Amino acid sequence: MSDAANEPRPYDVVVFGATGFVGRLVAAYLAEHAPADVRIALAGRSRQRLEEVRAGLPAAAHDWPLVTADVADPASLRELAASTTAVASTVGPYLRYGLPLVQACADAGTHYADLTGEVLFVRAAIDAVDARARETGARIVTACGYDSIPSDLGVLLLHERAVADAAGGLLDTTLHARSKGGLSGGTIDSSRAQLEAVGEDRTLRKVLFDPYALSPDRSAEPELGSERDPSSVFTDSETGEWVGPFIMASFNTRIVRRSNALRDHAYGRRFRYREVSSYGRGLRGRRRATLFTAVMGLAFAGLANPRTRPLFDALAPSPGEGPSEENRRSGWFSMKIRTTTETGRRYLATVSAQGDPGYAATAVMLGEAALCLALDGDRLPQAAGVLTPATAMGDALVERLRARDFVMTVDELSDRP
């Protein structure tokens, strides 16, 4: 098996989609924080727009090479993939535009990281290139932003602590999410792409709602009863807080379960995982949970219904738009992941960071993931194919994020919450 990190190529990292909203944030992050000797290039369809973006980046980026590539031009993607050790792609919706680059990277043995939150895209990538990427040594790593690094690495840390304490496998595990952040047109466009795909092919609905949709072997998954994502407001029995559906749960949970399966169910054969949004205790918590859940339900219904979709599109941000710099700076996220192990011991993982989770913090996560894939080959798990952050990078990425002030800890809980 070859490893792209050991092949002499002109670039270490190429940011594909550098002219988009998130692409510019990732490029700016790398310009400020990547080691000076890392060879970085910017890629996109328009050289003129790439030149404009590069001119607006910190001085360290002003000499970065520019690569013209288009998802509609397979030859340009093959050339891009062959030129670099790793690609960071921000070109979505990935279900519409992502597979050609994934295919090029798998063929070239080039590592790849993206920001997808689309179950249908990840499933399509697994089916299309997993075997090829294993042959070439490419690590095709989806979900390297707020979807789903905090979830995936948080559960990995719980597992590692349980192993270190000889506490047995993980059992019921719940992530409680809190955050302050904005919404971009690109995020909405990704949701729209999946809904449109389901409208055209109703068989895809089964994939979307299967809790093990991303499993490498669906028939090998344990029968644990209902693994449905919560759809209503209720009081969490352990924390006493009012909780409701978490908008990213239907994607993150599939990534975490794939990590468990790719590690031969190392987390445990009875590992059950869910994610919820937390709103606090008492009447105020209940009101917040009810309000936010109702708004989220109405928004989803408006986007899902072809008759109301035009009105929703008129009110929603357009692709390429996102939160202001001030809002990105003032945002934050905090995820608390509680688990009980087979021996009855209980643990709490905390994953949190400052900065709008979908933009400022995500730029850090994707930027560090790309650097990790490009530079940390000898410290990464021995794996190739279509992978998750935990199975592709694991502790090496944890260390990188901690160095960027991400809180990533595990504490043992007492008998009482």
C-alpha cells in the first residue's frame, strides 16, 4: 500500500474551493497558523477570483501557487490530486459536486478531507472509492468540521479512557450540545441537495433514516432496538435538563457508528449513541427547548416541501454567504458526552472551543485535519479507504486541536450526576 505523504509532490496541502465563504476562512487560517515551510496552494474554477482571494489573505499566503480546477473537468481534478499530498475540499453540496474529486484522490493515493454533513454523499463515496483508496493508500476523510469532529473524537476519547481503566465497552452514550453560531447558505444548500435527491429516488429515504447507513457491513451491526434520533422535547433523566433534537444528530451519529464498526466494534458490541440539544433546567429550559424545536421543525418542513421551498429560499442566506466576522468571533460550542461502561463506571467527555462552530471553529478543524493528513503520516492509524476523523487521524488530530485551544477532556463521574 502506497502512502501519498511519502511521494514527492509539489504541494503538501491544496485548498479546493478557496473562493467560497468557508474556503476563504480555511485559507486564512492556514496562512496564519501553518508552519512556514508547508507548501500550500489554492484551487478553484476562476484564476481571477483566486488571485483576489489570495491578495486578501495574510502576507504569508501572497506567494502561494494557484491551481485552476473544476468538478466538471475530470482531467483538471486528476492533475490537482497528483500534485499534492492532501486536499481540503470546501466545494459543496458534496452530493452534487464532491464525487469527482474524491475519485481523483482515491486513484492518485492523495489524502482528502472535507466538511460534508450529507449522509447520502458519504454513502456514495464509500460505494464508489473505498476499495480503490485502500489499494492506493489514500485516506478519504469526510466530516472534518463541526460535522463531525467534536462528536467523533469525543467518543474516541471516552473509549480510550475506558480501555485505560479496564472499564469495559461503552454502553448508552449521549452527546448534549450547546452552541452560539450562525447559518450559511452553503449549509442550507447541502440540506436541499439531499432532499431533492430523495425526491428523485425514494429508495434513498431508507438510507437517510437507517442509523447504520454508513456501516462497512450493515449485516454485522448489533440489534440494539430503536436507534432513532430524538424528535421531541423531553427531560434528560441523567442531567435533569430539557433537551430536544440536535440538527446534526442524523449525520454525526452515523459517523460515530462507522468509526466503531471500522475499529471492529472496539467501542463495544452494545454501544448505543445519540445526540441532543440541551436547553437548561426548569420552566425556562422547557420553553427554550419547545421554541427552538418548533422553529427547527418548521424550517425543515419549509425546505422539504417543494411548494414552500421557494419562499424558504427567498428568506434564507444564499450560498457563499455566512455570519459576519464579529459573529464568527463571538460564537462558541460546547459538547458534553456522557457514557456508562460495561463495568458500571461513568465518564464525561467535554469538547468545546471559542468561535462560531460552523465557521471559525470549523476552519480550524479542517485546516488542522489537512495539516495532519499531510504532515503526520508516521503518527496516524494504519488505515486507508473512506474513513472518519477518529479512524484516519485519531489522537494526532486531538493533539493538534488541543494546541489550538480546543478543550478535549475526559473525567470520571461519581455515582450521582
